[in-house]
Amino acid sequence: MRKSFKLDEIDCAVCAGKLEDAIKKLDGVTDAKVNFLTQKLTLEAADETFENVFESVVKLTADIEPDCEIVR
């Protein structure tokens, strides 16, 4: 399953790159793209584990970019 989410308040392109690299390393993530210009996260994971993977991504985002929020 692939879904896109709006990122609210990601600070810079370097931060977006760090976040993307970290998300790609999470268990269950097939692919991830963080686009600073469009303020968008595209996340790909297996259908049956998508919600658990998404929760991990939200927690990781809060750790790396405390001001950034993933909007569903």
C-alpha cells in the first residue's frame, strides 16, 4: 500500500533528507519519499502492517523533527 501525507512544519531540505533516510530504515517500510518543496511524505508498506509502520513513522518523525507533524 502506498499513501501520501502532508508534512506540517518541516524545516529544511536537509531535515527532509535525514527524515527520509531514517524512515527507509524502519522495519516494514518498502519505500519512502519526503519532499521538502511540496511538504509531502509518501510511504509504502505492506497492507497488513501499514498502520503499525505508520505509527513507527510518526514516532520517528517526532524524534527527528519535533516541530513537524504528519497530517492524515
